Amino acid sequence: MACCRPALLFLAAALVLAPALRASAGPTGADPLAAAQRAIDAGDSERALMLLAPVLRSEPKNARALLLRSTARCMGGELDDCRKDLDKALTLDPTLRQGWLNRAGVAIAEKRYDDALVALSQAEKLDPTADDNAINLGAVYLLQGKLEAASREFERHLEANSRSAGAYYLVATNFALAGYSALAAQHLARAIELDERSRVRAWGDANFAELAATRSFQLLLTTDPFVPPAGSVTATRIYRSAYSGSTSPILTAVLNTLQLAGSPMDSSVEVTDAWALLWSDARIKIARLSDQETVIELSAAPGKFSPQAWDMRTREIYDGIDRELLKLARSRLTRP
């Protein structure tokens, strides 16, 4: 059996939403169980075991402490003891929902999928409104090769999270890992529609490795279908500077402009051969027009800027790019 990590339930290779092998430690502060939980969250199973030892010496039937020790032991590779502690914890307190999630994680690691479904069903009974119920069940059904049952559970999850890009992305991930490329692309496309930064996330996601070479996936990741919503403010300027990907001076100029101005900037930067996207207080798209020209398009959501503020902001950005391009050109001329 492979050891399961804290804070993630691994369904074979598939990630799902449940924070398995994590026990609720209650209030923080002087609570030793809270301290043990923090150690587990940090990946320090030895410290967690040290903190739990005196608690369990004085309270050998403390179900919460047993659940935490089970987690720490699993992290440390003590798999038999991990299972024993988990069984004791659930016998003492069968209302520990996280314990049932953990039991499902152990069963999945051992490919006992029917047992995993039983454990997940018990977790759902304890909290029928929990957001992870359907996604976990769907992922296990997918591991069993039961596409219809898995799809039904995924749809249940998406109905409850219809505006969540993360929910669609998670379903896409599970379909991708199971080899259902069309379904993976379909759900990833919806995730991107809800939040285009999902596309950046997918670029480096190993869960989509099997799809990376397919035409549909490549098209999905290299196409920018964004249209500013009605009422958005926009601006466009063309620069006599070539765009050719990540090493383009104009991309460097845009990044420098935002950084020097102290502008808020999303850490996600999307770069393709034909265009790049950045997100600050405006959406900034850099796109190749020709071998010599690049267009920089700015847009912001309706109501974010007054007309006067937008005019000022766009001039700040465009003028800053002009200055940075000039600096870069001068630095190239002065190089030995």
C-alpha cells in the first residue's frame, strides 16, 4: 500500500476534493491536538507523534488523538499501525467524518474500491451537504471503470458548483487521468470559460500529460476566445516591436512597467508563441501582429474604472512600456 499524504485524498493518481488523512483538531492555542495537526500539515510526522504521545498516554481512548496519530503513522510509513489507529478512532467515535474519508483513502490505495465507496457513503451520511461528497464518489467510480456512475456524481458536484472554475477543472483532471480525453477537454474548456487562468494552470499540470500532444488539447491551450463583457473598458496600442514568445523585449517591458509602478499583478503569466496574457488591475494581452509589430490590448470589467481613471491608467501603462522599450534598446546598443 502506498502511503497517503495529508490534506489530499489520492484516488490512484486522481486528485479529488476531500482533505483525507487530516483530522480536525479543534481550536488552536494550547491544544496539543491543534499543535499536532499543524505539524501534520507541515509534513512533520515525527513531531506530530511526539506531541500526541503524552495525550494518548493519559487518554488512550481519545478518538481525535488516535485519528491524528493514524495520519502521522501513515505519513511515516507505519501502515499497519496507521490502519489500527484509524479503526480504533472510528470504533470510539463513528461520527468522525474525516476518519471515514481517511478510511476511503486507505482502501483506494489498496485498490479496494467497494470498501472505499462504503466509507465515502458513511462520510456523506454524516454531512450530506459537504462539497466533497459527489466528487469523491465519482472519482472512485471512475477508478472502477463505471463511467455512467462517475458522470452522474460529477454532474451532482457541478450542479452544486455551477460557477466554480475549480470544480470543472477537478472533474476534467479526473477524466484526463482515466483516459477520457474528450470529456476532459470539455470540462477544462468550461473551467477556462469561467476563469481563463485555468488555462495557465493546465499548461504545467502533469495530470493532463497524456492529453498534451492531442490536437484538441493544444488548440484549447493556445486559443484565446476572450471577449470583454458588455460595459467593459478597453484600449489598444500598436508597438513597433516584435513579439516572439517569452524572451520578447516587449513582454519584458510590460512586466517591468507593472513592477516598477508597484501595480498589483497576478503571479500567473500565460505565454504562447503568438500571444501572452497578464492580469493586473487590467487584463493585458500582448499579441503579434507581424514580424515587426505587436498590439497590446487592455481591458477591465464593467464599473472597475471611471472613464477618467481608465484614461489615466491606460496612459500610465502605455507610456511606461514606451520608456521600458527605450531602456532595453539602449542597453542592447551599449553592450560590448
